[in-house]
Amino acid sequence: MTRRRMPDGRGWVALAAWLLLLGAPLAAQAQEALFPPPLPASAPAPAAAPAPAATSSPALPPRPALPPAALPAEGRGGFWPFVQSCFCGPRIGLEANEGRPATSVEYLNFFLPLIVPIQALGRNGLPGFCASCSIPPLALGLGPRVGMEIDRRKIRTLEWFRIIPILNVYAAIVNGFEAAEGRTMGEIVEGERLEQQQ
């Protein structure tokens, strides 16, 4: 009878060393993005936004997305767009900064990952279905809005990294920091020339 040799753990040590090496700069960026330095005492405090008027209509029409210039600077970025971009999909937090919040179907897609791909199949065919297939809790896959927008926008290199098992964590965190900083999908589309030529 042969005895099985237990692994000595060198692989885990190497993995921990790489994570520490890569994690230190990312942690500093996270702290800076999520907890910005306080305003100086001489700066005026931002005015509170007026409360929206109540309506008597039980069914409200959908709100159109606001252009980035119409959004207040303090309304863009932060913790929630970071979480949305990391776990729900790479474009959700970026588009939330534009005033287009995540839909309930996209939140449900976190638990049942075939909801949005089936919608994308009906809208954009097999390429939309394949692009929308993902495992959101693991940040693995291109994400729900990628498949829904594949007929209008190209796929970013950072989004392609999300289908490679180790690089997906890096891509999700970097994409989350973009959303936490207040960047919008419109800025990225313009900067990276992602519009499809019709």
C-alpha cells in the first residue's frame, strides 16, 4: 500500500505573495476612490437637493437617462456603482453614473444567470446570448448589458478579461474602481471608440 504525499503548500505561499504584491496598490486605490479626502473647512457645503414632488398617479412613466453633465458631481461614483460593476456586470455601475440605474432583471440575473441571456437571445440572437452568459457571483463572464448592447457597442478589452479565470478578478476590480471614481460608459465609449459602425 502506497502512502499519498500531502502537498507542501508552496503553491499557496506563491499565490499569497502575488496577491499581496498586486493587492497593495489596489487597496490604496480603493481607499482613495471609496473614501475621498474631506473638503477643506473654507469650502462651502453643497446645498441639499429639494425633495421630489409627490404624484397621485399609481403608474409612473420610465425616467429617461440623464446626460452626464446634468448629474451633480456628488451623485456620480461611490461604493454602490463599485459593487454593481464588480458583481452585476461591468457596464452597470458605469451606466448608473450616467443616470441609468440597474433594472430588477439585472439584479435577479445575479441569482438566476440565464434571465438576461434569454432576453439578449431574443434581441441580438446567438452573439447577444453568448455575451450575456455569466456567473455574476464569481465576476466571470462578459455581463448582462454587454449582450444587450452588442449591436451598438464593441466589447472592451477589460471586459474580455472577465472570461479568463484569474484575470476576471483583476478586471472586475479595475472596472469597479472606474465606476467608483465616477467615470461613465459614455466617456469610455468615446475614449476607446467602442461605437459599432452601422
